[in-house]
Amino acid sequence: MPVLWSFRRCPYAMRARLAIKSSGMPVRLREILLRDKPEEFLVDSEKGTVPVLKFQDGNIIDESLDVINWALTNNDPEDWLRVCRESPGFCHEFVQKLDGPFKHSLDRYKYATRYDNGLEDEAIHRDLGAAFIRDIDSRLQNQAYLSGSNFGFLDAVSLPFIRQFRIANPNWFDLQGWGRVHEWLNEFLNSDRFGAIMTKFQPWKDE
């Protein structure tokens, strides 16, 4: 059975766990603390980041999108990948924006003090991230989920990051006129799906 190295609150690990949970593919979860990384994890992850999926033959997958692809290619009972088959160009462009410019601005908004001129640029990056969320809200005007009529790939890959964006300043976020985004996010946060992947476990120890 593959080993999944994970950190509960990491959005990359969250979206990998969402896909694995949906697929039903069995893995052995090893929850870690990023501030106290086990040596065995560092052997498996040259970058020291999660998620990492290690197979019994020693092969490693260390990118969340590749973990998602592995899980859903093996089994996709909810047809999460349908949107990727029907709209491959849009899916590629969306993920590029999400993992690129949006994540760049999210980090500099949520963790502004970690960057040079961070506090001065905080509002700039907040507004850049907000523009991306407005585009999501526009898409949700015409369909129940980003992926279409059902929860799918685009929802799973993006919601953990939208959640983080809200956490940076919940009061400000909740006052924005993104009615459909608020509904979409709240439904996810209150879902059994989210609860199932956010169970708290004691950090794994090699002993």
C-alpha cells in the first residue's frame, strides 16, 4: 500500500487527500508537522514539501496534481475528470492561474510579514487575488460548481486555496459581493467530504 506523507492544513495536501478519498484508492497516511519533519520523510521528499506518495517499489510522486491524477486515473467513481475531458484548455489555463499568479498573491497577502515590503504590498496582492475569485464567482453564476453540475476536479484543486484566502481576513472576505463563491465555499466547508479529509491525527514518528 502506498504511503501518503501529508500535513493536515497544507492546501496542496488537502486537494490530494480529496482526490484519494473520492477515488477510494487505499493509502497509508503519515501526518507530519512541517516544523518538525521526520528524517524518513526528508529521504522521500527532496523538496521537503507535501504531499508525497511513496510506493512499495520506491517510486515517488511529489506533486499534488500528479497525486490527483494517479488517484483518479486508477478510479474516478464521481467522474471528477469529466471537466478535464470536456474543457481541457480551460482546465489547463485555470490551474496555471491558480497555482501561479493566484498562489503568488495569496502567499504575499496571508503571510505579508515574511516578504520585503510585505505590509506595503499586502493590499495589492489581496486585490490581485480578489480578481481571480471574481472570475470564479462569474463562472458559478451559470452552474452549481466550477466543474459543472457536480463537484469535480476544478473544485477540489481550488477550494483549499480559496479557504486560505478567506482565512487571511475573514471579515473582509465575507463582506465581498461574491454571493456564489460564498455559497460554494460554505457548502464545501460544511460537507462530509471536507470533514473526512480534515480528521486530526497524531504526527507520525519513526519509532
